[in-house]
Amino acid sequence: NMSADGTKWLLYVEQPVRGASYYLFDRVAAHAEKVVDIYSKLPPENLSPTEVVSYASRDGTKLWAYVTAKPGSGARPMVMMPHGGPESRDYYGFDAFAQFLASQGYVVVQPNFRGSSGFGGDFTLAGRGQWGLRMQDDISDAVKHMVDTGQADPKRVCIVGGSYGGYAALAGVTLTPDLYRCAV
């Protein structure tokens, strides 16, 4: 938000491993001052980094997901977490639920599948009429990528979601039951 004269801005800033903060920015003085940390009692060393991971769908479309996990290597249990909408998206930032799951040892994958917003109109429109079809394939292909790259244990993958993500979870265990051990 900003003051009526536009000289003072209230900024919301977040990072995957720092949580979120509000700053007051004075445009005249060119100075920002922190107002509050949202998760001030959450030590950054307890948080897991989030990476942007690109992968290709089965038809060659370039896709990407946010992957939150404790540092380390080897196949680990994975939670696939498709966003709601579906014409919404996940963001590179602090996600309390992804951080909680990562703190328990899970690799958390948040794909921005076809139909997600914020990546151009054509990408959003490519999801129209594709529920349970290409959009679901994009999610399945993210699982395949994580397994093929040795980051996820294929026998311990769960799909979790709400709104459209809930539909994707139901479709995932119905259309590709061999991919998932559970759905929420």
C-alpha cells in the first residue's frame, strides 16, 4: 500500500528461508525501515531452501516447479503439492506448509502446470479443458522428473492439495494409482 501522496510505501517482502517482513519505504529519503517480521521466532537455520527446478512434460513443454527440501542427497519421501485455482500459481517465497513438511524430511514439489497464471496468456490458456488430461500429465511428469533425478523415492510419494489441487490429488490417485502411496 502507499500514502495518498505516494511518498511512503508499505512493502511486503518474503524469502523461502526468512519468512515474511513488512517494511516502510520513504521515497523522498530513499530509505526503508523494517516494521515487523511475520515469523520472528522461527530461526532461519531451521528452514529449508526452495529451488526452482525445470523439467519437460511428455510432449516437450518446458515446465518448472518449486522444490523445498532439507539439504542432502538421495531419494527421499516426496509430497506433490499442486496449487488451487487452477488459474492461479505458486510463488517463490515462504510457504509455511511446505516448510513444515520439509522439516519432517519430505521433498515438497509445487509445480506450475499448464493453466497456471503469471507465465503468459498462452500458458494459462493451454490449461483450458485440460483438467485430468495435460494438466494432470504435467503434475505426473514432475513426479517422474524427481524420481528419475534420484531426489524422490518412487515408493513414498503422496499428493496433497486443496481446491483445484484437491481435484488434482483425487485425479492423481485415480488416473495414475501406481505413482502415489496416498492422497490428501
